[in-house]
Amino acid sequence: MSEQRLLKVIAGTPDRPLMINDIELQCYVLEDKTRVLSQRGFLGAIGRSETITAQPSGGDNPPAILAPNNLKPFISKDLAATTKPVEFQPLGGGRSAYGYRAALLPQVCDVYLQARSAGKLLPSQRHIAERAEILIRGLATVGIIALVDEATGYEEIRENSALQKILDKFLTSEARKWSKTFPDEFWKKLIKIKGYPNYMALKRPAFVGHWVNDIVYSRLAPGVVAKLKEINPRTTKGYRKRKHHQHLTVDHGIPELRDHLTKVMVLMDATVNSREFDRLLNTSLPQFGKTLDLPLDQS
């Protein structure tokens, strides 16, 4: 029998955990849209610091967190069937990792809360029930907010508002007008291909400017970057009198830019992560010279 291919992460990185009150949980979305929580984060969230070795494929035993005999009356057959760890391939490759399906967390919490209510918890398990109660309350709050945002359409407004804050911070009024040349879909695809679920997850928004310089300006046409630096040099005070984009022609420069953006978005749709996108980008639309050494608001 051939070995089953591991599912790859398409969203989520270790430095952007899910926060529930003061509890951190590393979370990821896999190729088949399965949401998983890292094994270590899952166990730490409910008060278990030790590492539990993942079961081999096909194992029927529940994870150690649900293994104690006093918990068995509170574990349904459906829950027992979904407790097997998920092995997956992290972004960037490397060793495989293990996690649990995200939906398992509130179910495990409920087991401990039921056992506590029935007076069946052991003294050594009481702290787990306390953490379970914190998590359940936090998940309920996060869940209702997410549901309201989705039902009202505010989810999209929230995304657009977050993006506009980034643009307002890094673009002058003239450059903001220029940013309209970039379709909204470009920004959405850019954020996701870089491994972020949304604009609000960006801890360093300045990266947006560097990404655009790399993906767009340095790849438009041979000699464009060098020519822009020649006709729009820095002053003795270190700034440029005009924005680089002001030197792109309406009849050729801007249409060429829009055509380039269309090609870039096609590549974004054809890839599942930043590494693969960079490889296709460098093959299909290679850089001409060096990337602009300016943040986006100086372009």
C-alpha cells in the first residue's frame, strides 16, 4: 500500500496564535480545509504540559487527555471516533507535525466539565476543568462575534477597514489615489499567499510595501527601476521630489502595470503557499535589476 501524502498547511504560522483570553493556541488550516490546533498548544491550553506522542495511523485509543477511566462515561462514540491526531506538513516543509481537529477542543472541555458536575473528577484533574471553563467561555464569545460578523456582512467591511488603515499609514494622499490602480482582489490574494488569514493578522504592515516593490515594480520591464532612480533622484536631504509612480505614462506605463497585476494574480491562484508562488513568479516574471530600496509610501 502506498504511503498517504500528508496534507499541507495553507494558512497559519507559529507566530500568529489564536488568543482566547490569555491562552495561546497555534492553529492552521490544511489543504482539505481542516482546521487544526497544534498538539502541544492543545494540551497546554487545557493544562497538560507534557508532550503526548501521536498515535499511529489507524489507532483506536483515545488521547491521554481522555484516557482516564473516570472520564469514559462522558465520552460519546462520536467523540471517541474523532480524537486521532492529524499529521500534517508545515509551511516551508521540514518535519511533519501533529495536531488535533479544532472542533475537538470544546468537546474535550465539555467532558471535563460534565465530569466535574457529576462529582467524578480526580483532584489531579480539577485544574484541567478550570481551564476548560475559561476556554468554553472564551470560545463562546469569539464564536458569537464571528457568527454575527458573517451574518451581517461585517466580516468583509472589517477586512476592508483593516486594509485601509494599512494604506493610510504607509501611503500619502497622492499614493492612496494611485493604490486604486491595484484591484481589491490583488490585496486580498497578496495577504493570503503570504500566509496570513486576513489583514488584521499582519503584525508588521510595512511588509506590504516591500512585497509590492518586489512583486510589482522590480518586474514591470527591463531598466524601469534604474530609469526611475535616474529621473527622480534623492535630494541631499534623502527624499525624492516626486513619487516614482508619477513618472509612469497613462498610455503605456499604467496599462502595463495592470497587465502585470493580472498575471501576478493568476500565479497567486495557481499556488498554495508563498514558497511555491515565489518560485513561479521568479520563473514567469523575473526581476529586472534590484528591488526598489524604498517603502511603498516613497514609491
